[in-house]
Amino acid sequence: MDITKAELASAAAASTAGEAPQELRGAEILVKALQAEGVKYVWGYPGGAVLHIYDAFYKQESIQHVLVRHEQAAVHAADGYARATGDVGVALVTSGPGVTNAVTGIATAYMDSIPMVIITGQVPTPAIGLDAFQECDTVGITRPIVKHNFLVKDVRQMAEVMKKAFHIARSGRPGPVVVDIPKDVSFNKTAWTGYPEAVPMRSYNPVRKGHGGQIRKALQLLLNAKRPYIYTGGGVLLGNATQELRTLVDTLGYPVTNTLMGLGAYPASDRKFLGMLGMHGTIEANNAMQNCDVLLAVGARFDDRVIGNPKHFAQNERKIIHIDIDPSSISKRVKVDVPIVGDVKDVLTELINMVRETPQRADEHALAEWWKTIEGWRARDCLKYDRSNGQVIKPQKVIETLWNMTKDTETYITSDVGQHQMWAAQFYRFDEPRRWINSGGLGTMGVGIPYAMGIKLAKPDAEVFCITGEGSVQMCIQELSTCLQYNTPIKVVSLNNRYLGMVRQWQEIEYSGRYSHSYMDALPDFVKLAEAYGHVGLLIERPEDVEPALREARKLKDRTVFMDFRTDPTENVFPMVQAGKGITEMLLGSEDL
């Protein structure tokens, strides 16, 4: 089933000689397309509409199929793989409930611009629209949450559609692409003449090179700035532009911040990094955002969790430069002065060259004064917490301990969504790109374990930790079974506070402590549950046992370890910007409540 150079040459020769090319079923062409695209793993779950495809997988060995326990986890695992590697993640699900179960995973990837191809089964073409068993309108259901989708109505279209799907998924602003394949199309045969090297797409031609005049305008604004600031998002990571960003920041000496999705683009250990900004960002990062006079935004979208109230943000005069591959993201929420549409890596490279070529430099005195102001904000130590408490485990302490133990190793951190996610973002100081894997835009609970097992397959020699909570982890906890079957020894750090922590925090602050349905009253014994799945379970209840437990888990390199840390149920995430407030109107601790 594998494509070889000899096979391609033979097909070409046969075509030239007038001989009939080899006839293959649609499912076999699909597999050859995946092989040609360099796909190594496919996460999926079989069903009637995709059995011909599964039969084709059975006859090949170059692609490993990973059988998950739920279709949502299949898409999440492929998503995590894509985030960590930069390659296109691939998932395979059947029709009807297989598709609808996958929708949350597809939407998660779409919101964070992750390159993916999701292959879905469909009822036979004559049955489409007749309410057949396990039929749903896959194209209609997924249209708002994909970059593009296809319904393959003819087996002769299979190779071309797959080529288009991968090209669309990985180029421009990346995103998920759904390919819906009716069962008869996967069974029917057609002549196989090889996988196309390229396919023309006149209606899809994303811009890569930024406008030179606009980049020169940006250069002048940056060099004339008195209070410059560089704000970067996930687009820097997706565009593989972290080295260019670091070069630009270090050349200019300007302060820089990352969004939640951009952490690791610039080293957190560097003094020029002001921490994450936004709703739970640092006071220095948020104040610099509000008080700068020139803002360079790179691969970021000024979303609500970053700038808070747009009217408050617009109160201060500043010039804004915005670099993004997607023109629809520019001036969407905040009006910018110098829009630059183009590939982030290419635009930053050109900007760096212009900086090096010009003799002009920034005003050193003004920059020194700006840094003095920033250091004053930083001195307030907005991430402080009660480190002296010896009675209860502080969740921040768990993250800090983990970071101290793993900061010099190749370590990937996934997280679910909630308080634990924010603590991980605040206290695990990411120095490298693509090491922090979380759901930012959609905020999907349950992604942590599937992300981790997808990454562990891609990076078998790396340490992979899933930071989660007792609420989130139960949404895809069945994937512990997948971890055992496919030998992906991940480490689960569950910060168990017996609450849906972020919901409880909002209820405390906004609803006068009316904790409506945010308390977990019937939790399983996670240690026994982990053991039932064939793994190691550890219960940690005392602060002095945090470090020994993490050390023990790390020693068990070939085992999945579930660590149930019983943490302080009253702890809140600070700083915090409440809904409707400006990013400088921050709650810094319980004393502000």
C-alpha cells in the first residue's frame, strides 16, 4: 500500500505507453494520499461508514492508527500532535455520532488556528438527504468551525481533494479541514495515476510577503517611539517565527509580552519579557500595554481576554502596528495605524534587515525612563502567594516545583481549562516554543490527556505533563486506556480542589459567594481509577510531599502516573480583570474583593 518512487515512475511510464494504470478503491487512494503527505499517525474510531477505509489501513504499515475511546479525543490528540510538531494532525471518524462527537475537537482547533485534516465517513451517496442510519449533514454542521470542508462525491476526485485539504490546512492562517467521504466513494475504484504534486486553486492564494512601504512605516514608528512595546500571540509560533522575534526584541531592547497562546515565543527567563498579559496577566504586562506610545502586535488578535474593554483600551493615544497573515484579523476589534498583511516570519525578517541597515536608533534616554517605569510595576510582585503555608498545598507551589525540576529538560506541558490552566501559564516559565499546549480560544475542558498522549507519540523521549483539575480531567479520562494500549507514559498533575475552580472564583467575586453547582460532591478515588486503567496512582495531601511525589513520578519513565494533589479549595487566580473592565483595572488579591 505504500507509495514508492518506482511505483510513481511505473504509473507514469504506463500512462506514456498507453497501458491502463492500476485501479484502486477510494479508500486505498486515501491511504496513499496520507502517505504522500508524510502522515505518521492517525487518531480515530471505526464505524460502518468508514470500514472500507479501515480495511485499507489494515493492508499498510507506514501509518500508525491510534484507537481512541471517544471521537472527541481523536481530534484533540491529533490537535496536540500538530501543536507540538507543526505538522498537520489527522483524525478519522465515522458518520453521524462520530462526526458530532468530533465537533468540539474541530472547533477547538479552529479557534486556535491549528493545521488539521479530519476525515469523516458519510452514508452512501444515494442515501444522502434521506435520513439514513447514522446520517448527518457533516458539511453543514462543520462549516462555521473549519477553514474549509469537502464532500467527495466521486472517487476520481479523491487524490485532488486530499491534496487541496492538506494545502489549505497548513498554508496561510492554518486551520482544520474536513473531508467527508461517502461509503460508496471509499469502495468504488478508479485509475491511480499518482498523487498530484500541486493543485491550482485560483480562489485561495494567501499573501506571504508584507508590503515594503508598510514595513518601512513600522520601522520609523518603532525607532521614534518613547515607550515601545511588542505584543505577540500564537501566530508567531504557528508561523515558526520565534527566532526572528527574539532577534528583533534583542536588537531593539524593547519590552515584550506573549498572550496565553504565544507563551514560549520569547524566553520567559529573559528580563525583557514582562509575563503574559490579559485577564490573568501580570500588572507590568498590562500596564505597559495600556501606557505604551507605539505597539507592535505580531500574530495576535486583540481578543477580549487580552485587552478587556475596547473603549477603555482606546482611551490612551498610541500608534499600533499589526502584522498578521489573516487580513480579516486586522482592525477587527482595535483600529490599527500600520496594517501589514503577510507571513510573520517573512515580515519580521524584512523588518530586522531594515533595522540593521539604518543608522537610526531609539532614544536611549526615553527607553531607559520607560524601563524604569516598568520595573516599578514589576516590583509590586503581582504573582505573590502564601509560600509559608505548611498546612495545605498551594496549587502555584506545585507548578513552581515542577518548573524547577524540569526547566532544563525537553518537557511539554499540556493543560485542561480553568484555574490550573492559568496557574500553569503564570508559574511555568516557558523558554522554548511549542512546549505549552492548551485550548485558548474555545477554552475546552478535557483536552489535557488527549493532547499529552498525542505529543508523547510524536516526542517519545520528552517528558510530557498534563496539568489538570478534577473537573476537566473527567471529561476525557477514558483516554487513560488509550495511553496504556499505545504505551504513551504521560504524567498527570491533577490540582484537585473539589470545585470547578474558575466557576467558583467567579461566583465568589460576582455572585456574593452563591456557589451554584460548582462543588464536586462525588469524586472517584483517582488513585484506584488510575490503577484500574493499568497505571500508577499517587495521592498527595501535604505540602512537604509535593516534590517527592513529582520526583517519584519522573523516575517511572515508562509508566503513566496520575498524581492527585489535594490543593487549597479557597485559592483564587490573581491578577484578575473582571468582565467589562479595562486591562489596568485589575484585582491583585483577596484584599481587592
